[in-house]
Amino acid sequence: MRVAYIRVSSIDQNEQRQIEEMKKFGAERIFIEKQSGATITHRPVFQEAL
């Protein structure tokens, strides 16, 4: 299974373009996180994707 993780750094940013590219790549599950400046250990969606 191909899994994708998308992060945008602000609520104002749109992740739609990234989602479309990940679908073209064949991602079956896409995790999306909107968070800025957090360290990798403070990104709950990233941790879930792992």
C-alpha cells in the first residue's frame, strides 16, 4: 500500500494540489496535517502515518 503524508504550514494554505499529485503517484491513503513550525515529534498525523 502506498501512503502519502502532506503537511501545509498554515490554515490558509491549500493542500489540494499536493493531494492530486499523490493520487497520481498511486497513494491509497493520504494523511494531511495543517501545522506550522512543529518539530517532527509534535506532529500527531505524521506519527499516525508511520
